[in-house]
Amino acid sequence: MTALQNPTPVLARKISPMAGPPAGLTAGTTTGTTTEPTSQKAARYVFAALRIGLGFVFGWAFLDKLFGLGHETTTKGAWINGGNPTKGFLASGAQGPFTDFYHNIAGTGLTNWLFMLALLGVSVALIAGIGMRVAAVAGGLLLVMMWTVVLPPANNPFLDDHLIYAGVLAALALVNAGETFGLGKVWGRTALVQRAPILK
């Protein structure tokens, strides 16, 4: 039986909604140009703003403890003036099941360096939009540890802003937030990241 004798299969292939878009086009595109929904574009901007804002939170903590900007750390207590970035909080503020652990590491050289480098590294990564996956892991670990310093939290039986920030960091990495108002796309095309995608 020829196609003229039974045209239904041919017509079905032409008009069936299940057949998908014509070759060369994808859903949501117009003549090969992707059309981004307004809501998706707005979401990208919101995530970019959250990324940069959270980067500033980490960056400010680093600068304040390094130079003693007078907000939380006095000039006398600045790290460059012989102050100790971790001793006060860990030695005096720790309470709960991990108190002894934090008392033991409070103010040591290794603790200070790891803490300050983590603040700086996460801040730079977030503001620049590069290394988001590493920043999410390192920043999330730092935040969870800061949460465990005082348990239970002062204003809630379980949850506080440290855990919320950790969740935001994970979300920023998952949605590639560094590609909007950041260097994420350029960074992702480098040979280093191509060889080690975890650095994206």
C-alpha cells in the first residue's frame, strides 16, 4: 500500500505534537535563538545578588579581623597588630557538646590561619563567581563548624543563620550562579577547570 492510498501515517508525522520541534530547533527557541523566560532571567539576577552579597559577608569578616575596622574587632585586636581571630569566640563563647574541642583549638596558629584563609578564599570565589563548588564545600564546612560552637543556638532550638548560609552556598553552586555578573563562564572554559570540573 502506498502513501497515497493511506496518507494517515505521513500526515501524523507532520502534525503530531509528539514529534517534537523541527530539526535544527529546540523547544523554547525562535529561529535558533534561545528565548529565556523572564522569571528565569530574574532568578539568575537574584542568585547573582545573593552570591555577591554573601561574598561581602565573608569578605567583611576577614577584613575586620585582619585590620580591626572597629565593627566587631578593635584596632588593637586586629590580627596584623598581634590580635587573635579565633581565641575570643572559641575560648569564651563555646558551649554545648563540642565545648572541649573548641577550647583545645582556640587561638592556635593553625586554627587562625585556616579560619582566615577560608574567609578570604570563599569571599573571593563568591564575588568573582569562580570556584563555586569548592567555595560551597569549604564555606559550608566553616559555617557548620561555627554553628556547632554554640549549641543550642541562642534564638532557636536548632536552626540559625549559619545553616541557612550553608544552604544558600550549596544552591549557588548548583545553579551556576557565578555565570551571571561573574567570571564563571570564562573560568569554566579554562584548561584547569576542564581537567578538574570540581574547580568550577
